[in-house]
Amino acid sequence: MPLVITVRGEHESWHAAERGIVHLSVAIDGPDRSEVFDAAMQSSGRVHALLTQLASNDGAITRWSSDTVRVTSQRPWNNAGEQLPLVYSAAIGYIARFRDFDALALFIEYVSAVDHTTVTLVEWELTEEATRAALADARHLAVIDAYTKAREYAESVGLSEVTTTAIADPGMLADVGPGSDSAGSGARASLRMMGAPGDGGQLALKPEKISVAASVEARFHAS
């Protein structure tokens, strides 16, 4: 009767980012609705013009999008429990996807000087094509890892013939404990910024490497 061996195979690889995604917002508060709206639209117009130029002229941006301006109002309370006069808030959000990281750095420098504008997040990712290729490679190598483990286990008890009987995503073989997802791309690496606008030098961005990982479960018969 063959020995049953059930294992998990894993593989993780690291890749240089190919796209940078900038999230930014234009936001302003004030007591006058018209002034708040006009100020938000003025700052938004400067951001919009730059994004349009980058997208059309040199292809530094692959795509971008924006919200419509949102104007809200509220009457805040002070520490004494007194309700204060009405305050109006206007906000517009933008997301821009860059292929040119130098242009991304210059864009951040520019918008940092635009009134009421804040860069809230920069993310990094691979292209869809590169992600698919990296995942396929990771899955392949995860299966090889599982087979290698099974052979080593078999050889440790004096068996030499190993036959694959099942390969599954994590959690689908009942006698293997819970594990990570079958394939996950950690394509949202954190922002690292060196320098700052106004310090006399250009802002430099250094994205973290992007992790692409796969995990499989496999069952073998050894004899």
C-alpha cells in the first residue's frame, strides 16, 4: 500500500514597480459657500490642467480620473458645547496612474504648491500583463516546491517512487491546514520619499519591490 504524502508548496518573487498611482485631494473649508466653491475649483483647475497635459503630450500618465466637486455644510461645536456658525467644505479627489516615475515626482512637487491640495497616497504596482506572467510563474514554482518536498519526505523513509494524485488551491485538501491565498500580488507597496518640495532639490521616489506569491496544496503516493 503506497504512503500518502500531503504537502503545501509555496513560491514568492519580488519585482520592480512599473506603475505609480497617485491619490490626491483638493479640499477647503470656510464660512462662505461661494468662496469655498470658487477656491476649490481654482485649485482643481490647476491640477486638472497638469494631468491633461501629462496624459496627452508625453504619455507619462496612462490614465487618470477625478470626482465631481462635493460641497457640504455643518455647524461644529466648540469645547464649551456651543454650536458655531455654519462651515462649508468643498472636496475633489484625483487618481493618476504614472508610467514615468520622474514625471510622477515632478507632479507631486508641483501639486504640493497648489493651494488646498494634498497628496494622500502613492501606490506601486505591476502592469496587468506582468502580473499575470509573474503569477503563472509563481504557481508553477509552487507546484515544483510541493513535489520537491514530497520527494524529500519519501526518500527520508526509504521510498523512491513519487506519484502526484492531487493538486489544489489552499484549503481544498481537507487534511492540510489553512494557509495563504493561492496567489496574491502585493502590488500596493508603500511610498518612500527622499527630499521635499522647496529644499533645493528634486523630490525622489523609491518604490518598494512588489511581492507576487503563490501557494498550492498537493497529495502524492510514494512507494
